[in-house]
Amino acid sequence: MQAAKGYAVHNEKDSLKPWDFQRRDPGPHDVQIQILYCGVCHSDIHQVRGEWGNSMYPMVPGHEIVGRITAVGKSVTKFKTGDLAGIGCMVDSCRECNNCKNGQEQFCEKGETVMTYNGRERNGGALTFGGYSDIILCDEKYVVSVSDKLPLSGVAPLLCAGITTYSPLKRWKVGKGHKLAVLGLGGLGHMAVKFGVAFGAEVTVLSTSPSKENDARKLGAHKFCNTRNEEATKALAGYFDFIIDTVSAPHNYDMYLNMLTTNGVMICVGVPPEPIKLTGFLLLGNNRTITGSMIGGIPETQEMLDFCAVNNIVSDVEVIDISYVNEAYERVVKSDVKYRFVIDLQSLAR
């Protein structure tokens, strides 16, 4: 075992504070990463505060991790010491079921996907601790290569916000000739805009905040609609081939389904706290589809990172010292960030 430093909570009412803990030594197939940056995801806040009902304490959050490899096990073949690498939302799975073998480890059929934090190692093992820390170890199968061509702070959120939006747009083959709406312009939405534009679609941002129009256009969006404007909203009836819905607050699904053309698809990546309500005839009438999407598997995450390196795509971030993380949480809840906080883990030593 080896000493590690991080920030943790010990119950749902706790604030994040410095915590010394133990990491295992690298096994034959493990890489050890000195964490340089870790993104702050809204799901971190939900789990730290016990809002999803599955929290285990003590908890070291963080699943948008980039850093440099400082040690490798004797059987590691993909990486060497000194390489840049990343870890996303999961660090293991059964490796034997069809989904795991086909690069969809997030949907492990045996239910053995091991989350980067707030999880347990397989077979009821130790708690997993995430990226708000100085080092992390992981089997090389669940580690991805990171290009040195992009700013690492902007790469970190790609490990969750990036793959969450890239995956469904690729699966539905969104591209040239398509009209794509991005509902909500936050951590997920701004990445959906960047990918939609890069794939060649006409991209429109749908938002209740007219003040976000300039930001949307700076990100590359071709059009903007303030959805509080009834006339502008009505004019979009039947217009879009795809809508990617990044909103995690309750909202009117019928209004947006009505914006889809025949055979149009609404892709939900936000998770509202209440069950979705919609009118069935809005689906049946024009052969519309409503679907959901989570993260991608390890191969697709690597594909996404490679695409970003070629196309110079990163998240727009505000880099913070880890001592600011509790204040950052409050600002995330208020949507007061453009568009992701990223922790500089070198600040642990300051």
C-alpha cells in the first residue's frame, strides 16, 4: 500500500476536506497516474450529498481524470512511464460478457461495472476513490491515451461531458444535412454544440436564457432560439432531425418533441429528478423517437479523444485550486460556470 492525498467527504452533510488515505501498489496490469487535472461533474455533487441514494462514505469524488503515468506493472503493454493518460467514469467490469467484449463496459451484463469512485472493486472489494487526489491506479484496459497537442485542463471534462455527448451523436450518425438542436447550454450542452458543428450539422441552441445567444454563437452554433419566446418556438415546429436534451431540471417534453420532423429523434442525456411526462400522439403522429444515452465504452472514449486531438476540441473550463472546490459546487448548482470547473491537483501540495 502507498500513501495518497485527496479531498473527501465522510457523510452526506459533510463538506470536502483534505484526507490522507491508502492506494494499492501497482499490480501486473496496472498503471499508476499522477493526477494533474480532474473535472468537476454535477454528478459529483449529487453523490457527495447523497442525492441519488447510493452514496458510500468516505468518498473521494472525481471521474474526469488526466495525468502522467509514473509507474507500470510488469505485464502492461499499452503504456509506459511518462505517457499522458486519462480515466473516465469506470475502472473495471466483468470483461467476459458480450457487452464488455464489445467495448460497452458501461453496460456490463453481470452488473460488475466498477465506477471510478463511490463503487467497490469486484467481488465486494474495497471502496474506489476518485480523482480529487494526487495519484490513482487502474488496469490498463480502462485507461485511455491523451494527446499532448491539447491543453490538459480542457481535456479532463472530455472523459465524461465529452463522451456523454459524442457517443449518441455518433450512434445516430448526426452529420452533414442534418438539423440538430442542443437543448441547454451548460457543461454537456457546450460540448454537444462543438461536436455537432464538427460533424457538419446545422446546430441550433435552445435555451430559456437569451443572454446565452452570444456564447452559443462563439461556440459555433449557427442559430439560437429563446424558448420563452412563443412565436420563435412555434416557428420551429417540425424543423429538427435531432434534439439532444442536456437539461436535468423538469421541462416540457411535448414542446420539444413538436419541434422534430418526421422520424426525428430526441436524445436525452440529462437526468431530471421527476419521471418524464409526454403525449404519446406526439411520438406516434410523425414516427418520432425519444431515447436516452449514457457514457460510451473505453474504445469509443479513445475514439472521441483522438477525434478531439485532430479537430482541436476541448471543454471550456475554469481552473481552480482544490481548496476552492466547495465554493465551486455552489456555483455549479447555480449554473455559474462556463462551462466546467477543473481542479488543478498540483494545488494539493500548495
